[in-house]
Amino acid sequence: MGRILAIDYGRKRTGLAATDPLRLTAQPLETVPTHTLIDWLSNYFRHEQVDCVVLGYPRQMSGEDSESMNYITPFISLFKKNFPEHQLVMYDERFTSVLAHRAMIEGGMKKQQRRDKSVVDKIAACIILEDYLTTIHNS
């Protein structure tokens, strides 16, 4: 059984998280510059068995796509072209940044550390992945 990888895609930075091989827990991996994401994924897929990639799906409160989809849609096409063997699942990411900040506060992170947006991005990816795991385990 392969891992599940989560992507919190951003214009400048992209947060990444993955499950353990048994898909029981989610851990934040890192935040990478978005322009290097395809190379990072190629390298990760060479070293880890990944069965599914969960991509944060930005939506407005009304349920409509957010403006962020304008730059995520080209990434989806690029991903499918480069990695046709990997399943790509879109998963609602509303509130993940808010939840990431709350988790950092509750975890005792100092204010200076919480200002580091790269930390927020990888924690948001982890939250997306945790929510996705809850959904598939409860299905």
C-alpha cells in the first residue's frame, strides 16, 4: 500500500504532507517554491510509493470555485501530463489556513514562528490530508 500525498498549492509556495505507508497518520513534509513543485514531485515519486495525491480545492463559502483556481487549473493539467499513473483527488480546503494557525497556537508555537508562512502551508497540507483520511475511513 502506498502513501497518500497532500498538496496545499499556492502561487509562491506549496505545502506538502504525506501519510505513513499504512495510511494511519499524516505528517507535514515541507514547503517548496511552487515553481519547483513538479521537480520535487518527480523526486518524491522516485523514492516513495504514492497511490493517491490529494490537492486542496479552494472554494468560496458559497461553494463556488475561488479565484485561486485560475492558477491551480494549469497545475492540474501539468500534473496529469507528467504523472498519469498517479490518482489526483481534489479536496475542499476551506478553513485550512485558519485551522493551521489555531493548531500552531494550541501547540505552543511562538508568535515569530507562526509568522513563517512556509510553516502554515505545510500544516495546512497536513490538515487537508487528515480531513481526507477521516472522510475515506468513515466511508
